[in-house]
Amino acid sequence: MNCNYTVRAARCDHRASAEDIYRTLERITAPLARSWERLERARRIVIKFNMTQPDTARFAGRRQELVDEDVIRAVLRLLRARTSATLVATDTCVHTPDKTVPADYESAPVLREFGVELIDAGSPPLRVYEVPGGGNMFDRYLLTSCIGEADEFVSVAKMKNHLFMGVTLCMKNLFGLPPPNRPEGRIRHYFHHAIRLSYVLPDLAMITNPCLNIIDGLIGQQGSEWGGRPVVPDALIAGDQTTATDACAVHLMGHDPAADWPTPPFRRDRNHLLVAAERGYGTVDLRQIDFQSDVRAPLAAFDSDQQDPPAIVAAIRRSACEQALFYRAERERLVRRYPGELVVLRAGEVVWHGSDQPAFASHADLAGADPTQASFLKVADPDEREGEVMAVYENLLPAFAS
């Protein structure tokens, strides 16, 4: 079978020296000819490290929830060795009061060591990016301008399970790009929403189209993305296409990369990698990938935690679809009454509206709310500039009737 994607994985002990980590990364990226062809032509490369959240866990001296400093150092050293491009890093932080990256984030010394500027992806200047060929969830997104100023993009992620997405790897790492504040962007829960996130992530991948994807599996985490339990995969993974790279990593984690909701670890929503593959952005079929590895699955006991009973999750997903279609049916009336405002729909009613963030974090935070009813957030824009693809909800809804 003709393979259009290349992925390599190798054992790298979590106790390895910084030099051994670099040599392993050098070895597994060497076969990625398509990646290096693009990177070596680039004058400016943006790297999205999963790295800026404060006070994250460590295990055995390594970062457990974010990319380890020695992996960041190895990536920057490799890019410096093989390219003459200007290197820029970007990320956001949602765990500080003002939702900006703190000056003392843990990896700052490593970036300074290599003269790499960090651009806070949540701060202006921002620009609107169209999803090539039209969006899976939205046709366009407001993101940091540094994406458009770069010739190439690199995604470097930690190997973890995720409560909502099942896994968080190089594609989920891109969720650190949308600005977490209004009025500059949407509040985080606008995208991190029942139904939406599985389709938003492929959109972000199609916009950025990372040509090099690296996964830090020295230490990993099971259960959830924050506050989970450490595991020791002792591995590094690299690939030339995001979906394919993540599919191989999911396989090594002991999961089926072609599985979909409600099959674990995809307990809460659709498999975003499968959504991307269905669109034609990469593949989850390992037979279509030139995948070579000197480590075998499962690397560790990975799985996502179950927060709610499956029946509740299904009801939340169904009601999210229903409220989206209610908005579509009532759109003319709603945009006339709440022009430009953010509205929250629940059970066919507007339960909140305003120009600022709603005073709750999730659908479960409305006092006395039925836990089976999703809270659907929508900007009542008369021009529908974000271009939400309502057909997603329409196509999913019949499955909940059975």
C-alpha cells in the first residue's frame, strides 16, 4: 500500500540524559523527509509546545502533564541544527486570572537559552483564518497573527488521556491556540463544548497544518489531562502529519485509533482523529502509514476516566444537537432580540445573554439544572461570520433516537 505519511517511535528511558533524548529525537525524525523538505525551506517556524500552564505535576523528575524541558530543548536544538529559520513558540494559559501566559512559566529558561520568543496566542494581534475548503465546525477562527506570519508550523505535545477527547496529543495540543478571552475571542467553553470540540480540533489542524509532530512519552498521564495519574511509557514519537502521528500514538497507548464514541477512551464525544480522517485530513488506518517503532503497544495502562454515566453523556450530546437546531430554526428572532450578544440556550429557552462571559463554567453549573440538558452557547450574529456548520448537529441527531 502506498503510504503518504511517515511516523517513527522509539524507546527513550525517562531517566535518559538530555543528550540521549536529543539523539533519540534526531534518529526518529531523520526519516521524515517531507517534514524536513518543508522546514529547511522555511524562514520562520512557529512551534506550539504544550508548556505554559503553571504548577503542573512532575513524576520521577519529569513533567507529567506538559512537555518536559529536556524534550523542548531537544526540539529546539534539532531545529537549530537543521534549519536557519527564525523560531517562535506560542501557547496560551487559561489558569491565570487574566488568562495570559505568566512571565515565570517553567519552560521560559529553555526558550531563552535558544533565543526563542514566546508569543501569547491569546493576546493581540489576532487575525481571522479560513479553514481550507470550509470548516468541519466553523468556517473561520480568530487566532494569533503569528500563525499567518510563519512559513511552517510544528506541534509538540505530551502523551495523556483526556476527559472529553479521550486522548490529548498533537492535534488536541492545538486547542491552546484560540484566545481564551472575550472580546478578543470566544470564551473557552464556546469551543470546549458537547459536539463542537471533536470538529474544532480538525479545523485548527487544517489551518496550521503542522509539518512536524512530536509527542513526549517519557512520562505520560492516564485518566485526565489535569490531575491524572502518572504512567511511564518511556517513548518518543515523531511524524510528518498530525492525524497519522496521533493515530500511531493512540495505538501505542493501547487504544484503537479508528474507534468512536462511546468506545473508551472516547467516552464523552467523538474521536477527533476519526473526524479529521473522514474529512480527508490524514488517516487513522495504520496500514496507510509508514509506521516503524521499536516499542510495542500498550506502552502503559492508559484510559480516560468516566465522569458521568453513559446515559447522561448521551442525553447531553442529544440535547446539544437539539438546542443547536432550535437556534437555527429561531435564528431570525434571536438575532433580532440579542444582536451580537452571547446567548445560552437550554431546553428551548434563552437562560442567559450578554456581551461578557456567562457566570458559569459548564452546563452543570446552572443551579437546579437538569443534568441531561446541555447549555448551548452561541453568538447571535446577524451575519453569522463564524460560519457554524449546523449540518453536524443535524447529521448526529438521528443516532440518539435509537
